[in-house]
Amino acid sequence: MSEKAKIEIMDDGPLIVSDLNSLEDGEGNGLAIKKKVALCRCGASGNKPFCDGSHKGASFKSSLSPAESSAPGKEGDAVVRSLGDGPYEVCGDIELCVEDDSGLSGDDPYYLCRCGASENKPFCDGSHKRIGFTDK
Ligand code: FES
């Protein structure tokens, strides 16, 4: 039996994603994944969507206020899509939590910032358009 998929949000760092069913680009093409992968959310990685440690040099800061988990029972494969020049779209049965395992709630699907500019981290607030974020 496989583990429940999980996204762990690291303070001032990447998303640690484990036990995903699939990771896709914006066109639905599957990307190679391991049991656990680190996904960039600062926007500075040279290997997007994966983290390459650039958040340290970019002085990426994120302030998270853990909320009580109220995520409804989600069903289906746990899928993360890195939408072109935009956020991660997260679908299916996947737990979202911060480093201390506090749960966050999100609709299905929900959208996680990967440009580093959202004022509502970890969620996307559309700021990627304002800053001209690209996958390159
Ligand atoms: S991806 Fe950062 S605000 Fe949308």
C-alpha cells in the first residue's frame, strides 16, 4: 500500500513533495519524480520546477501562519502540475502541511506560488503576472 501524498512547506525554502502519483508540466507531460522531491517556490531555481538551492542566494523569505486543517476529503490521484509561467496546481488526495506538521486547507484544486512574490504564501495570489515570472 502506498503512502498518502504530502506537500510539506519549508520555511524560507522549497516544497518537499512525497508519494505523488504524478508531476506534470503545464501541458500535462509527466516529469520524472522520485519518492520525495523538492520543488522551487522562490522562483530563482535554474532547474525549475525543481529546487536547486537558489533560495539561499536569493534571500527568499516566506511567512506562513499555520491554519487548522479543514481540507475536505479529497479523492483521486495526487497530481502536481507546474503551470507555464505560473503556480503549481495541486489536485487529488494530497496532504498540505508546514514544517511542524500543522495542516493547511485548500480547495481541490488549489494553487501554490512558485515565483516567490505572492503576498499570500504558500498560495498564489496572481503576483507572478505582475513580476513577469517565467519558467526559464
Ligand atoms: S506563482 Fe507566485 S503569485 Fe502566482
